[in-house]
Amino acid sequence: MKLVSKIKLVSAATVLLVSSSIQAQDIHFSQYLMTPFLQNPSFAGKFGGDVRAIVNHRSQWRSVTTNPFQTFGASFDMHLNKGGKKDNFFGIGLSVYNDRAGAANMQTTLVDLALAYHIKIDRNSFISAGLQSGINQRSIDPNNLEFDSQFDGSGHNPTMSSGETFLSLSELKPSVAAGISYSWADGQGNNVISNNGFSGKKLNVGLSLQHFNSPSFSFLNEDRLGIRYIGSVNSSFGIANTNLAIQPSGFISFQKQAIDAVIGSMFRYTLKEQSKFTGVVKGTALSIGAHYRMADAFISSFLLEIGSMAIGFSYDFNVSSLTTVSRSRGGFEFSLRYISPNPFGGGKSQARFF
């Protein structure tokens, strides 16, 4: 490929990425099970433990632009009435996410508080409902943007006028979400996280609406953030008389004309059981998985659990029309999770499901 053609192609790809960022769309992670509140506010307190903390980092499009997209996240959730005698209980969660995209340094910051209520239907199932409210802050720095009106025939000329007028450079708007979910387990223990060799079966399905107040942002023009409709499912099926569990999961979301769909599975193997009396030997499990994001990427994932801690890595192999420039290199992602008590059995949890 000639140098000029390659420069034009890279420039076009970069403009495409920046333009799609300016449009009001949402933050996303490939390790979506590690970002529960981006999926559904009814997931607050919905895990095999009393408290849970997660941090996330994603870096994307380093092969396409010198300003790769960087996304950071952190969340914390817990049970509110864990000492009560009733089977129904509340869960509360706080999440913070920040995304910086491209040469325009388009920043999105989400700070949300979620409250969920979990109702026991029978000994094997719960139904949950949740509400989430917070702020959505967005800003942009146009100084490094390049527009087609600044192309002088041989390259970009920053002295030429872009012809663009930005209505605002920073805005802060409220954001509201709601969701419901249903959980079922076959009764062979509370933990979906630690299969521990049992042939247990667990299932969680959810529906949520993100940004149903549909706030508007005005950078280049008035652009209303579309309501995001999300359907999700995650499950675990232990194979009898082995330490192996198959854990299929996926989600689909609709936001304006955009559709985001991911499907795949993790394969989890318990490497070491927790010592039952001393707790000196920590339970350990290794998960390897593969997922596919529709028309965008194949995702390879790795998760190592040691006691209360879990560390996850994933990489997106781009398969979209950008492969000519990206050479199939998409995004790297890292996550770190802490759950207490130890989900392998290191302490008694007040968790009433999973």
C-alpha cells in the first residue's frame, strides 16, 4: 500500500472512531461479568458473599491511533440486612467509570448508586429488582481533531479553518436505570463462583433499561443519549465427578440504531480445594474462555481465582471492517475482584442465593 493511501486510510479510521465516540453511546467492557452495574442494577448484592469490590481497565485501538481509548472502572456492593432472619433482603452498590476516547480526548464519567431488593420465591430461586441513579459527565477537547475541510491536497493543514462550531465542551447530566433479574440454583450449595467439584447448575437472567431519562448532550449538535435496553444471561453447569464447570453467558443490547451482542463461555477448573479446617490452603480455580462480539471481535479470556481474590485478563481480536488498519488487534482488558468471605469456603457468608 502506498504511503499516501495508508495515511488516508488511517486518518479515515481515526475520524470514524472519534465520530462514533462523539455520538452518545455507552461505555462497554468485554469482561462484562466483572461490570455488573453496567449490565443491570438488580445485580447489586447478587453474589456468593457479603461484600464485593471490583476494579477494571481497558485499552483499545492502540494499533489504529496514537491516542488509544482508555476505560477505567471500580465498583463496590454489599448486603444491607445480612443479619436478618427473613429470606428477602436488600443489596446496595456504588460504581464509578471513566472513559477517554481518541485524539479529541472525549471523556465520559459515570458515577452511580444502585439499590436492589431480592425476594426468595422458593428454596432454589430468587427474583430481584433494582434502581440506579447518578451522574453522566462528558467533555471534549477539539484542539487535536482533524477535519476533511483541513485537507489541502497533500495532507492535514491545521492552519485551515475546520468550519465546525462546538456548542459546548463539557456537560453534566443525570442518569437513571432500572432492572429485574431471576436466579435459580439446583440447591447444591450457595456458591456459583466456586463449583468445588459438584454437579451444580445455576442460572441468572436479567432485563434492564439504562439511561431511561435519555439525557441530551450538545457538542457538535443536539444529541440525545438513547435508552439502552439490555438482556443478559449467565450460568454454570458443573460436570459430575469432576472439578470442571461450563459457564455459558451472553448479553444483547439495543441503543438507538446500535446493537451490541456478545455470546460465549468460560470453562472453569478447580485446581485446589480450600482446606476445610485451617484455611491455610486457599481454594484455587482457573477459567479459560472465548466469546464473540457481533461483527466486531473474538474475545479470549483468562481468570485466576485464589481465595477471595480473582484476576482476569482478556484480549479482543478485531474482525470488523477496521482489520485493514488494526491488523486484527483490538483491545486489552484487566480486572481484579475481591469477595468476602472467601467464596471457596473460608468463612460463613450471609448470602442467601448463588
